[in-house]
Amino acid sequence: MLQGGTASFEITVTNTGNIDLQNVVVSDPTAPACDNTIANLAIGETVTYTCNFSNVTASFTNVATLSASTPGGVSVSAVDESEVIMIPDSDGDGIGDPDDNCPEIPNANQADQDGDGVGDICDNCIAEANPVQSDCDGDGIGDSCDTDYQEPMLTIESNVKGIMFVDEDNKCWIMRVASGGVLSLVQVDCPN
């Protein structure tokens, strides 16, 4: 059930005893629309009805209680309950978060052109599947579609002081193992 939705209940009352019942009353304090007076219920008779509880804002246990009496004045009762689980809908588009392919931005149509499980309105690369939405250069365009993104490239050179890396921005780094096995990475001037 989505937050703010309506819980619908079907209540079935059956006289399973061996004597007719009278003054049969169903009470439901949580969902008063489910309260019902049936009057009399013969042996084996069943009465079924539906009722609603609107604007559900949280999960709850609904409890319906039946009370009745026999013609001789003996009271009988029964209780039944039903769990109502509220599913959040963070963006209010009518699709619960667990099933919403873009739970933070409303998109009731759930369009997903590239079939990657991410709704088009949230997808940083609509034309190509990019389910993890990677965007290594941070420009808002997914790596699968980004024309100015290149995989990082490192050049490695060995020397006696450690291993030198030249990154994609032509910055030089030396990686060394210091005493105690501690690894250090230090930016240095690149050799000419």
C-alpha cells in the first residue's frame, strides 16, 4: 500500500458453532468504516462485506472484533487481525520506491529507453545502458555517452626510489614502500 492510499478490507463472518447467534456486531476501532451490525447469524451462515480506511500514512495492524450472544444469553466473541504495510513513495508519482526506477524524481510512466533499470528522467546516459550511472569526470554525462571522457591512463617507470606514475594530466607521482611496509604516494616534478 502506498503512503496516503486506501486500505481495503474484506471481512467474512461465519457462524461455525452449533447454535444460532444474535446481536452480532463487528467493531474495528482503527477503521470505523468496517464496523457492522449483522443482527442474527444462523448455524453455518456466512456474511461477507468490504470496507475501506483512507489516507494511510504508516503501517499498522488492523484488528476487527466480533461479539454476539446465543438465544440463551451466552456471550461469544472472536478477533482477527490484518497487517497493513505502507510502502514509501518518496517522489509521489504513485510508484512505490522498491519498484520505482527513479525514486527521487516523479516519473509515473517509468520510461527507460536504454533498458538499464534507471528511469530516463534520472539517467545520465539515456541512449546507452549505464546502470551504475558512472560519471568519472563529473560533468553530469554518463561515461557510456560522454564524448570527452577517456579512461585514466598511467605510465609506469621504475627507479631506485620507487615507481613513478605519470597520470592523464601529466602529473608525476612516486610510490614507495617506506619502513614498516607503509606505502606512500608523493607528487614530484616530472623529469624532462
